[in-house]
Amino acid sequence: MDVKFVLDFDGVLFNSAFEAFTVANRATTGRDGFRQDIAYEEFLAYRAVVTDAWHYNRLYSTAQAVPAAALREVEPTDADWAFARDFFAARAEIMADPEWPKVMPAYDFFFLLKPLLQQYPDRFAILSTRNIQSIRETLAFHDADVVRVFGQEDIRRLGSKLAVAKHEHWLDRGKWLIVYVDDMNSHLEPFEGQIHLPLHANWGYDHVTLGSLSANQVHTIISSLLNIAERAADEV
Ligand SMILES: [Mg+2]
């Protein structure tokens, strides 16, 4: 059994909420049919349940809005997909500015982990609802575009983070010891009992529970397991 570390991106590696707010505003500012009065706090509260860019349409649209609690029940319409295209086009425009990663600061956890990502890239993967290109460009800005990235495109194709993990055979019995770090309790719940260590990051966007861990604690777990795994590999 070999150890693999699967990391969420938003709220674990990067504090990207303000970037998402900037992108959503750019996609809607001055356009009829979209609210122009959304404050950052309202955006953040809604974002906690967003798993796909089209969901933001149900916050910004004046005609199609739904409360965050009802978002799970909504099936996307053509207008939602159009919104998602506008959102990614706005992100592409913002990313064309070489300074853009500055709107997306890294957490201390990323800086703690970066040497390990660079030294053992094959032991890590990123599993995120964000589009792959923006993840890779952010990592590249920090000289860390070295690990496999599973993003929005994979989750749309396969259905969920858990479905991506299954597709990658991370849940195959006896094959991997998977450590999965996410800041959203709802993203970790499907993995409970399916992997060895679902770890809740206490520095992201969700509420803290008794089992939540700090960045230093998660880093200690990852580096200890890496040490054991690397020593075992040397002995073979
Ligand atoms: Mg997250």
C-alpha cells in the first residue's frame, strides 16, 4: 500500500474567495438582469455551497435567483451555462494580467507544503471544483506546477470529487493509503469510511469541528507519512 496525498485547492492551498468575487463581478457589472449590489459577505455565504461556476448565476441573476439552501435542487438551464461561459471568459481576461495571482494569496499551508510538492510530485494530486487552467497557472506562478490536477472539467464529466477518486482507483482496497485534505465538511463526508485519512482544514471557508486540524498539524501528518513511505521505498 502506497501513500497518496489529495489536496483541495480553494480554502486549503489558496485563499481564492476574493479572486472568485472579482471574476463574478467582472462577468456581471453593468449588465441588465444581474444584481449590482452584492457585498463580499453575501458572496462568501453563497460560495460555501457553490461547486460549479454556473451556481453563481443563481446569486447574481435578478430573474433566476435561488437561496443558497435550495441550490442543490436546481438543474442548470441554458442561461446557467451561458453564465458559466461568461464567468470563465472574465477569469481568462483577469488572468491575462501577469499580476493576477496577487488577488489569490497562498495560505501558510501552501508554503509549508511547497518543498514537498517539488520533491515528491508523484505522491500528490489536487482535486478541486475550480477550472484546471487557473489552478495550474497559480501553481506555475509559485514554481509548483508539478503535481497532477483534477478540476472542474473532471468533476463535471464524472459527477463528484468522490467519483473522480473512484475513477483514479484511489479507493481500491489495499492499494493506496489516501490522505485527503479539504476545508468543506460536505466535500469530506462522502469520503468518510472510504479512505484512511479525510482531514478537515480549519483555515478555510467552512465551520470548524472537533476533528478539524491546523495547517501545522496537517503538515506534520503529511511529512511524517512521507518519511515512512520514502524509507520503505529505500528498503525495497
Ligand atoms: Mg475548498
